Amino acid sequence: MNYISRIQNEQKQLERLSAQRELYSSAKKWYAWQIIGSMVIPIVFVIGSFFLYNFSVVAAIFGIGFFIFDILVIVPTISKLKLKASKIQELFDCDVLEISKSPLKISSDIAVEEVLTYYEAHCKIKSNVEKVRNWYPPIIDQVDIEYARLICQRTNCWWDVKLRNKYINFIKVVSIVIPLILLVISIAVHIPLEKIVLLFSALMPFFRFANKEYADQKASNDRLEKTMNYILKIWENILSNRIDKNSLSNESRIIQDEIYEHRSKSPFILDTIYNAFRDKNETVMNKSASILVQEINDKVVK
């Protein structure tokens, strides 16, 4: 009833998905350095300062220096790579889901040559390309495109909401527990108050990163949950025959705008957490798609 499964596995679309993944991979490398410089190294410095007094001065200097480097270099680089990846994935979704392209979301700065360059970098490991095949569950071919694209958009949102909720809780625990442990150790080994203050100034990047990461992740997830709720209301209208197919096309474009904004502006999730829940979430996503397809066939298709 639609051509999503066939189109998503065409060479052109695999190139786009691969390029998008390569760009995200590059951005996540910067993100990893951001975590190392903002959280890991400051903590190591603070622990080292328990034993070497002069180490606390070095730690404080590093904390301030990395704080500046993060703002001036790392953050802009990540934003640039993430924006370009989002534009490429938007091209993929518009073609595969047959959604009209928004000129405000897709500009002319995404050249075919650039996509191919990132694609070739990504497919140096052959299994990488196989991982992007069947991006959307093949079962959605059983319903008309108006319903199929909404199911795909719903699975996009559901996947990210569930994963981001886990990540938010992880950040909350880390940002509270680690400073508390360091403070308790400092008091236990009778470190002078002035040195404790100096030590915690070395954690400036840690506190900034943890606070910003939590706030950004929470805001991002709240926006995506609103989009998910919007999709659920549309789905209820579909099952009760209160919305026609032409209206669904317009609704999908509105939803796609929100998905694009989420992709281009939302902070990353560590690959460790992503990989830990990938198989489980993918299984649930496929089962969910099957149920939604069945609902359409039972209640809408006559």
C-alpha cells in the first residue's frame, strides 16, 4: 500500500542515512571529549589533590581553561555537525515518507558530493551500512502512506523519549553522587576549608556540564513528549474516523517540523546507554508498529 520499505533501502537513501550516522559519530567524538574534559579529568584532579597540595592549583587552572575551550570550540563544533546531520536525515524522511520538503528546514548547503564523502567514510566498516537498512519496520507497507508515515513518526518519538528518560535519570544520579562522595572524602581526610573551595573550583566544568546537560535533556524530552501526545491525539481521531487522509498529510508535515527541531537542537545520549537498550527498544518498536498496523486494518480499512 506504500513504498516505504523499498525506498528506504535504495542506494541514495542508504547513502544519506550513512552520512547522517557518520556526522553524528564525529559529533559524538567531540561530545566524548567534552565529557572527559568536563567530568572525568576534573574528578581525577580532585582525587589527586587529596595527596598533592599543588595539584589543586593545577586542577583549578585546568577547570577554568577547559570551561572556556568548551564554550568557544567544542559546543559550536558539535552544533554544526548535528545541524548538518539533521538536514540529511530530513531529506531521507521527506523522500521515504513522502512528506513535502520545508525550505526552512532543508537548505542548499547539503551537496550530493558531501553526502557521498561521509557515506564512503561510514562504509569503511561494511557492517555499518547493513545497520541502516530497514530503518522503519517493513510491516508498515501493509497500510496506506498517510497512516504509515504517522506510525514511523510515532516510533521515532517513542524511541527517543524512552531512551532520554533513562539518560536524564543517569545524569541526575551522577551529578549528585560524585560531588557528594568527593566532599565526604575531603572532610574525612581533614582537608582545610580553603583547599576544599579550591578543589571544587576545579569542578567548575563538571558542574556546568552536568547542570546544562540535565536542563537541556529535560527540556528536549518535554518538547518531544508534547509531540508524542499530539501524535496520540491524531491517532485517536483516525480510529474514530474524525480526520481524513488529506488532513493527515498536513499533520505529518507539522509533526516532522517538530522532529527536525528536536534532532537539530537536542543534546546527545551516550552510545553506551543507547547500545544497552537498543535491542530491547527495537523489539518493542517493531511489536508496536505491528499493533498499530492491525488497528488501522481493523477499525479504519473497510
